Amino acid sequence: MNIKLTGLIAAPHTPFHEDDTINYNLIRKQADWLSSNSVIAAFVCGTTGEWSSLTTTERMAITEHWIAVAPRDLKIIVHVGHNCLSDAQLLAAHANKAGAYAVAAIAPDYFRPATLNALVEFCSRIAAAAPNLPFYYYHMPAMNGVTFAVIDFLKVAAERIPNLAGVKYTFENLMDYRQCVAFDNGRFNILFGRDEIMLSALAMGAEGFVGSTYNFAAATYHKVIGAFQNKDMKAAQAHQTQAIEMINALSRYGGLSAGKAVMKMLGMDCGPVRAPLQSISAEAYEKLQHELRVLNLLPTAK
């Protein structure tokens, strides 16, 4: 399926109330914020959205809310990966019926596919449940330990998944990434998923990006892209360094939970994270806020 998403795609947080229930009312504010920051799509129920801590019913409800409230210029890509194939198929079929723009699926992480053919077969059966939607394979070895080279996946899957549109590529292997971008005359949409090395991916031909920090720092990444396109490498490097400093700060204070804290600083309180993750303490929240201000990295609400 020949589609090409270009620009920033945010992986939004799932907002929770303090009692661990989902705060559906906040989703409209998240969607409007992304649109106002020139983000082209939302990748919902992904890693940042804590998909593995959500029930299948919750994931379907979240999908419906995002599709219902998203501005017309904000596409909704639904992550439907699951350790249970039938649940993944159910989520894919639901996204298809609900009006999603595309679906994506990560490989299972408990009983992992032992061969490349097993991985392609697993993905093909999910993609077939949403035959009218573009399908993206979600490659993230750090989370699931599935390490097959994606170029090898594409060579096999291209003939077996009719609606294969591309890959959400969240890994540091830029050699493999470049091969995927160039494969079959650039046939597939290879979205890059490591915010901290966006500039490196741009040099490898990346045009579309999926990331968690685009939720609150899209402006910085637009500057990286703009400077690169204008052949101002020093400016591009400076903006990328700024993003790296922000990501380092987030990593020191809990990663995903720190990202939720930044959303709260912007006036979009996405609440706690679900166990086994842990929310940052009030003390850590104040320290993170101070560090971001000192570094002039704290985004401001519009």
C-alpha cells in the first residue's frame, strides 16, 4: 500500500485519573494541542500510551475517543499489537471499522517468533483483519527482543501483506534503516522512532518520525528538520543537542513517567502511570521542572 506520511507523529500518553481509570475527557485537549503544533498524526496505544497495561476493551475505547475528537488534519494511527493474536486481530478490525487512518503492530514479547517467516505470518494475520487500512510493522527490539533485520522482513512481507505500508522503526541500526528506506525504489514508508538521533536518520533519508517527546517539544524537532533541509548543519546539530539534553533529563527522572510530568507542566495532566511503572515523586517533579527551565527546554502552552 503506497502511502507516505512525512513530518512528526506523536505517540501520546494515555491519561489516567488518580484511581487508575482512563481520563477520556483529556483526549480532546491532547489532540488539539498536537494539531496546533503541526503534528500530523497521533500513534495511539503505543509504548508511550502504556498499551501493555491496558485491557483490550480500554484500547478500543481510547481509539474511538481519539478518532471522534481529532481535528481533521490529525491522522490517527492505532497500535494493535498484542501477545494474543486473536486480540490483535480484534483490535485491528475495530480500528478499521472505527475509522482509523492506519494500524501498526509490534511482535509478541513472551513467546517471540523464532523465525522471520513466523514474524511475517503473525503480522500478515493481523493486517488481514484490517484490509482497508495501511499496516505498519512496529520494530522495537529494546522492548520485545525481536531482532530480525527489518530489510529481511520487508523482502518477505512485501509479497505476503497486501496492505503493508511501512515500518515504525524504533532502533539504532542506521545501516538496516537506510536499506529499508531504499528498498524497492523507496516503496515503503519507514517512520523513524528514536527522537534523540533524528538528525542521523534525516541523513539516511527519513521523512516521517514517531516519537514521545513530540507531545511537548515538537517545535524543537521542526527546527532540526528545517535546518537540515536548509543545509544548515550547525543549526541542525544545535537543535538536536537541545533535544538530547531534554531527553537526558527525562531519562534521569523516569522516562515515560517524566514525560507525563512535562504534560502536566503544560496544563495537560495525564495523571499517573499504571503499575508496574511508577510515577515520579513531587520532589522529582520540582527538580525536573527546574532543570528544564535552567536549560531553557521547558515547553510553554499556547
